[in-house]
Amino acid sequence: MDLEARTLHRVTIRLIPFLMLCYFIAYLDRVNVGFAALQMNKALDLSASAFGFGAGVFFIAYFFFEVPSNLLLERFGARRWIARIMFTWGILAGAMAFIPDIARFTGLSAAHVFFGLRILLGIAEAGFFPGIIFLLTLWFPAAYRGRVVGYFMAAIPLSTVIGGPISGALLSLDGRGGLGGWQWLYLIEAMPAVLLSVAVLFYLTDKPADATWLSKDERDWLMARQKQEREHREAVRHFSVKEALINPRVLAIALIYFGANATNYGLSFFLPQIVKSFGLTNLQTGFVTSLPYVVGLASMILWGRHSDRRLERRWHVAIALFVAAAGIAASAGLDNPVQKMIALSIAGFGIFGCLPVIWTLPAAFLSGAAAAGGIAAINSLGNLAGFFGPFAMGWIKDSTGGFGAGLLCLSGAGLVGMAAVLLLHHDTSLETTHGNPHARSPGEPGVARS
């Protein structure tokens, strides 16, 4: 095994499984509200609109605190800042179990306590995902990032493939110890975040220069390669943090990510309720809900690898968003549960296949603090769809009595993202192909240019 392959293999084995575990827990704590709703909405007397607002308001808080959090991560180092994020969100995720007690103590309605805790959870978690994306840009050359981000983000569908049945089973604890099943769900699924926050402090490494677990020649090669790529990007154009935050390409990528996230979160928060309407038990609902995510797990890994091999980004994102929009739109017109889940599983391929490829776009022209700020801006603006999608689904459900029109709304958001990426200029010559075993030089025949 040559030096490059050996180095990147060791970095991948060291970082990716652990970061996947952290994101698995983060995403589970973010979206388990969809399963909790199967009991919580009745217990707290929440309408579909109120639930959609509470589920989505997380992302409003996330929006305001995302960029500052990621800039602080760049300043203090990923290890300490990510540990802080995980500890605070773990505590707040567990506090969701005590909404009725907090409401009685404060005199507030249960709905307002629900909204408030979701806001605090958004503040606590802000910076985690873009911080990890920024961390990966420090450790992996550009030509490897599509597949690496795909491996990491596979934790999203995996959190439902595994977490869905677990969440459904936890609801069966209803009445144990005087707590509802939805309360046990919040308590038990919050614990790993607190425990992992301690592990992060001892396990993560901020940058290659500090990697004592690499040999000197591996460390020197990685530092030299990353320096070469950074200088190449900055020779084309060096962005300050302020310039990155208002750069039209950054804002365009944020719009693309908005479209992708609208399909993702709008469906994620309400899919358990859609599946439950088929007449299934909570445990059965957990298993059936996981089906689109099984397809999404495969597409996230395979589509990212295919994008790296072809060194093509725009069409990989556009095609995936089209598949997502088409699948969701088809499901809106289907009443048969099997046909509906087939359509949503097709949508899952597109929803999750586009996500890792989207994150190769900003890393191709941003570096350093500008990359931290730009990536955080894309994530925070794009995650506003996390408010739009669930709130639109809930409001339309209350207005129409069904989920069909809401699903068509989500499909439209996916098409907006597809149009935005097709209009985006993306220069793959800024993604070096030196040493990539799957790609030729950008000028050689057979390499697609985006």
C-alpha cells in the first residue's frame, strides 16, 4: 500500500466510524420527536400545526447560532467545541421528557414549554454538523470528500433504520415508572450524547499536525497535500470570512441545500404519523418507517463514490433532487400503503443521495476560517427548511385533513433546489485529482466536468 493510500486509510478508520456514531446520536435526538408525537401530541394536546411549528422552530434557533458556533469551533478546536455541543444538547434532549412538570412549575402551557425546549436544543446543537464538515476538510483531500462525507452522513438514514424500531419499541414503556412511553424515549435516547461528549475530549484530534497516531511520513504527506490544495484554491481567489458569508455561490448552495432539507425534514417529522395511519402498531410503524432510509443509506454511500469517480458534482445533485421530488409527488397520489412506501423509498434514494455531494461544492473554493464561516452559513440557511417543511406539512394537514397537498409542497421545494444547482457554476479544476485512484486529470477525456 503506497503512502497516500495508507495515510488516508488510517485517517478514515480513525475518524469516520466515531464521527458517524456522534452524528447518529445527534440526528436521532433531533428527529425522534416524530416518533414521540405518536403519543406526545395527545398527551400535550398539540395540533398538527403546533407540532409542526415546535418540530421546526429548532431550526430557527439553529440558524441564528450556527455561524458564530462554527467560528468558535475554528478558534478553539473541534475537540473541545464538539464535546461542549454534545453535552448541552444531551441535557436538553433529556429535558423534553419533563415537559408536563416544567409546565406545571412555570405556569406555562405544555405547548409553549415544548416550543421553548426545541429552541434551546437548536441553540445547543448549532455548529455540530458544519463543524464536522469543516473538520473533514482538514483531514481529507478534495478528491476524496464526496465518499467521505457520504460515509459520515450515512448516519442520517442509519439513525432511522436502527433508531426507528428502537423508538417504536420504547413507546411500549408507556406507564412504567409513572412516565409515558414518549418520555422514556426522550430520556433513554439522550443519554448517549452526554456520555459521548466525554469520549470526544479524549479521542478526537483537531488537525493533522497533532496526529500522533500517524507516522511522521504519513503526517508530513497529509499536511503537505492539504497545504498544496489550500494554496491552489487561494491562488484562484482568497475569501475572507465576510466575503464568504455574502458570496453568491455560497448563497446559491444554501438554496440547493434548502430544497434538499425541505424534502428530508418535512418527511422525517411526519413519516411516522403517515405510516401509523396504515393501522400499524408503534413497533411496526418503526420498522416500516425505516424502509426509505435503508434505500437512502445505500444511495448516500454509492452516489457519493460515483460522484468522486466521475469528478462531477452538479448533475449528481440535480438528478438526485429530481428523483426525490418525483418520488414524493408520486406518493401524494397513492392510497395503497405498499405503493406509497415504494414511492417514498424511491424518494429516499434522491433525498439522501444528494446530501454528501452538495457538501463537496463549498469546499472546492473556500478554505480556512472562510470555509468554516461559509459552510456554517450554507448549513444554517439551508436548515431553515427544517422549519419550513414540518410547519408547512402540519398547517396543510390541519387545513385539508390529509398529507397529500403537504407532500406536493415538499416535492416543489426539491425542484427549486434542482433548478438552483443546474444554474450554479462549479469548477472541478479546483478539486485536485492528484493521487485519486478513481479520477483522471481534469483535462483528460472521459472526465465529466460540472
